[in-house]
Amino acid sequence: MSDVAHTDLGWRIVFNRVSPPGHKGWGRVRAAQMAELGRRASAAIWGQALNAILLVFILSGSVAPNVLAAWLIALAFLIFLALTMLDKVRDRTVHSVSRQGIDRAGYHSLLFGMLWAVPASFFFEDATQPQQLAICIVTASMMAGAAFTFSSVPPAAGAYVVTMGGAATNMLAHTGWPLVAAIGPIYTVALLLIVHSSGRAFMQRKCVEIALEERTETVSLLLRDYESSDADWLWQTNRNLVFRNVSARFARATGYSVAELERMSIDDLLARVDPDAASGATGLRLILASLATQTAFAEVIVPVASPEGIRCIELSARPRFNAQGRFLGYRGVGSDVTEARIAADRIAHMARHDALTGLPNRLQILEALDEALKRNGPVQRAAILLIDLDRFKTVNDSLGHAAGDHLLCQVSGRFEPIIAHDMTAGRLGGDEFALVIPAVEDREGIGRLCHRLIDALKLPFVYNDQHLFVGASIGIAVAPEDGCTVEDLIRNADLALYRAKREGGNGICFYEPGLHASAEERRRIELAMRSALDRGEFHLAYQPVVDSASSTVRGFEALLRWDNPDIGALSPARFIPVAEETGLIGRIGEWVLREACAEAANWPAEVSLAVNISPLQLQEPGFIGTLVSALSQSRLDPRRLELEITETVFLKITPSTQKILHQIHGLGIRLAIDDFGTGYSSLGYLRDTNFDTLKIDRSFVLDIREDDPESGAIVRAVVALAGSLGMRTVAEGVETEEQLALVRNLGCDGIQGYIFSDPVPGAEAKRLIGAVWKQAAA
């Protein structure tokens, strides 16, 4: 309603032709109009009845009795209906009325006006001059009475006045005097102006009254809510600062009774402030200073010791003075903000601590490192250790996030007995932790600490009676030699951590400047690799796999090569790890698979194709679909395809990965373990996934010598293992006649290496098919 309290009321709004802008709540104004009309209507109706009887008496003898009777009966019937309607609504409280309700009142008034227009329109000519004067007087008085009585509802008053005004104008026109005839419209317009002015004033007054009523209700509601709330209370003291008129809420907040508080002064209450709390000491000083100078204080929080424990009280007050300027005491408001402060402290703790482990989070770690750098001088050094768990993703993927969360909590517990009290250990996120060492004596001490951490994390963790094994890699940056800012140290420690992870995990790495060059190289390789496929920079080379017994080519291994115009030729050892880290390996691996299958489809049916697959490709949801699509498009027999996977697949193997390996084998495609013996193979996985081939890593082949029988022990063991599992063996990296003879004697089924051929383009590979390597067979 307050939105329309100041609405400009034009004549269209006053006469109910349109609703005002922002008319929400305007129904209450219409209800007030109708209520006012109801209060005045009874007197007006009985006045009309008396005037009607008087007029009939005056006109008797000049107007036919039956006509007068008919008019009087019609008017009496209308009066009866009006009184009946008023009786029905007399005891009802109407809070809102529509525009149609106002219009209905206007229609009823119009009916009364039409009946009262009859004497002026039909009785005037037959009347004598005294009777005509009476008709004029009654008509004028009825019009004026209606303008006053119905003024609260201008449409009703206007309908009555206009109807009778038209009849009066017509009546006066029969006098033949133009001046007299003009009285009718002038009088009518004047009354309409009065109706508009009175109605507009009434509506504006009601708008203001209703708005004030709403505000009063709002204030009363707020006061009732304030009185019923335990949040705030009013308090005051006398000139001696002793509490007076203590409310029950004040007493409940402090834990004392009303009587006890009224015997205490504000100084007594402040004497119970906990001085050890930072906010307590600060608040106490502020209030005591204000009391000493008799000045106001606002929203000062003091932790007060009460029988119920420490309560945080927020106080605001102003001093009171009499007319002579004499101090009378303080009056103010207090609030018990204990729960709010507890919640605020909890939020502050959450903002600076990890929700899972309770350790400091990234924000607090960065603050601790920044504080250590600012505190240390040019001689004193600080260090940041970034600790990343090894094989944590395997736990998460195989046992679920609940197991991973449990493991992280146990990891955080193993830091406590190792780190010193001045160090800050925290969790940065995921499985990455950090340790800030504010005072470093030497790098050897850091190294010893790191190895203690790694040894602690090597021990088994227990989850649901299962033993979980993880490790840790640690990257270290020391200030000031590795950086003087938080950003530099975090970045450099991260580079060192990356190196530690690449070196196999469970190790530490100090930052060194060369790591920046490696990082820059990785960045350049990544940028170039993103467009390498589209620019046609990749190509495949094929290295023959020769049968050990017949020295004939039995198949080829597809090897990816990349020539970039800016960087030059890059070996897979340089760019494949970057592709795996950046997620590009999936797209590149799909291209290799399709290109190699298309090339192998042109070879004889007995020649096989080996394609290297990254363990990350096996985790892609659409890998099996891609594999089937490549075979279908190239029309290559699945039995001719062999997928080579490095042993690192067993580091990330999950039930889902095992299922994919079984699906590959089910398609008729053979599986080979590449670089066998250098990674983390499990005999159980070898059995469960039905691998067909073990490829012996070149590092074992290069070590074998004819004059050292023990040098071939590993190769002999692998061949024996493969034979017991029904698998073939292929020796990689054979480069000399001596190595060739030894691997043949040890029982390898296939041989691959430069002694036969370098990797060659597809066209040349086709020419090598069927060739017998006589020089190698000799």
C-alpha cells in the first residue's frame, strides 16, 4: 500500500475509470470508500423517502394520482432494496473491493437519479408556479445532498448528479429564459467539481491512513519480535555505573540472576572478561577508555566468564546527561553473540584447514612460507617440500573414494611424529601435501627428513582389513638459492616433484636450474604436438620381427616418428610422455592404430602387425569401439594384430582395465607385454589377462655375453616363464652377431633389432616380407 500512498490521483482514477499505477493494495482504499458510503447511505435513503412524500403531497391535484402513486411505489421499492443490501453488509468487514464493486454502487445511484429525474422531466409542466418552485428546490437539494453523501464514492455521486442535472437543465429550459436555463449545467458542473475534489481528498486521506496503519503494524511486529527474541536486550546504568532495570534476557546471556546483576556495576562485569583472549583484551581496553571519558562505544565484543562458561557479549551504549550536563549513566543494547562467534571461528578454521585431514590447507601453507621468507635473513634459509603420493589413484579407482579418503587421513597422521613443531605440514589438494621448513641448516638435513617421510609412507596402510601400499615422491626448493618469493619456490618445487615422479617415484629431487629448461621443452613440445596431426607431421616406420629359427620376417612393429619443422626430429621417448600428460595420447594413438592397420592390410596374410598402446588409452571409454572401427575399415584380420602394452599398465590396473584386456583378447587380437622385466609385472596379472607375447627389454639383451654365462640368466628365466605360460618371447635390441646367437640359444622365438633392419617406411617394409636374413642366420 505504501507504494501508492503518494500516487497522483487524476480524475480517471477518482471516478474509477482506471486503476492507479502500482495498484497493489488499492482494494483497501475502495473498501474504505464503500464503508464510508454505507455509513451515510441510511440517512440519505430516509431523507429521500421524506422528500418523496413531501413532493407527492405538494403535487397532488396537479399530477394524476395514479402517476404519482406509480412513481412513489417505484421509489419505495428501490429504497427497500437499498436498505436490504445495507442490512446484509452492515456487520461484515470488507478488506478489499474491486473496481466492479465501485461500478455497481454507481449503477445503483444511477437508478435513484433516474427516478428523481422524473418530477423535473414529467411533472414540471403540469405543476403550478409554486409547485414548480418546489420541484426546483427539491431537485437542487437532492443533487447537493447526493454530492455530499456519496462524495466518498465519486462514480456514485457523479452518476446521481449528472442524471438529475440533465433533468434539471431540461426543466429550466421550459421557462423560456436563457439565463435561468444556464443555471442547470452550471450547477451540475459545480457539483461535479465538488464531488471530484471531495472524493480525491477522501481517497488521499485513506491512502495515508492505511500506509500509517501498515507502518504501525510493522513497528509493532518488530517490537514484539524484539521482545520475544533472546538475541538482544536493552540495558542501562546509574551514574555509578551500576546496572538498573536488568532484563531477564540480559541475565540469561551472562549466566547471572537479575538480582545479582542489579548489584553489579559494569566494571564488575568487565572484571570477568577473559584477558587471554585477543578480542577480550581489545574490547576491554575500548570500553574502559570510553567509561573513563564518558563517551559512546559501539559493537564491542568481550568474552565474559559466567557460571555457564565463557560467553561472548557485544555491547553498545551512549552516555546520558541531564539538562545541566550532569552524567546520569549509560543506556545501550547488548547481544549474546557466543554462537555467532563459534560459527565464525569454525568458518575461519575451515577457510585455513583441509576439511578431510584437518591439516592446514593451501592458503595457510602459502602464508607460512611467506612468513618464513620474511622472517629469515640472508643467512637463514627456508624450504618448501611438495609431497605427492605414488599409486594413490590405483587405490581410489579400485576401492573407491572412501578408501582414498581414509588413506589420506592416515597419511596426514604419519607426518606428526616426524616433523618439528616449527614446521607446517598441510594438504594442497588431491593426494598432494606440502611441508614448510622455516629454518634450514643444510640440504643433507632436508634429505634425511625426506627419506624418513618416504620410509613412513612405505609402510602398509590398513582399510577394512586390507593392506594398502603407496609411496611418495618429494620435490624440494630451498630459499634463497631456488627463489626468493612464494611463487618462485612453489613453481620450482613443483618442477622438482615432476622430475621425482618421472624417475619412478619413492624418491626425492632438489630443484636445479636445468629443470626449467626441461619444463620449457615440454611446453614447446606440447604446443607443437597440438597441431602436429592436422599438419601431417607424424609418420610411421616399421621394424621387422624375425623368426629365430628360419630368419624370415614374420611381422613388423609400427613405430611412431615425428618431424617438426621448428623443433626437428623427436624420438618417442621425448614426446610420448608429454602426450600422455596432456591427454593428447588418445587422438594420436587412434591415428597410429588406423594408419598401421591400413598399411598391414596390404601385406600377406601370414605377416603380423604390432602396435604400441599406452595404458592411458585403455582407460578411455571408446577405446574398444576405436579398435573395432580400425579393423573394420582396414579389413585386417584381428588375429594378425598384436597390441604391445608396457608393464606400467599393472600400476593402474583396475577391474575395468582387466575387462578391456579380456575384450581385446576376445576379439582375437594378441596381447604383448613390452619391455618386460623393467616394470611392475605380476604373475597373477599375466595369467588373468592371457597375454600372448613377452618382449624382453633391450637392456637385458645388451648385457649378455658369451664369456659370461650368468649374463643371460634373466633372459633364460623370462623364456622359461613364457614357455610355462604358453607365451612367445621376442628379444628386442639385438645389434650384434654374438647377441643374436645367444638369444637363439636361450630359446627366444622372435628377434628384433638393428642387426636385421632399422625401422623403415611402409613401402620398404613390404619389400622385406619373405626375405631370408642370410647374414644373420650364418
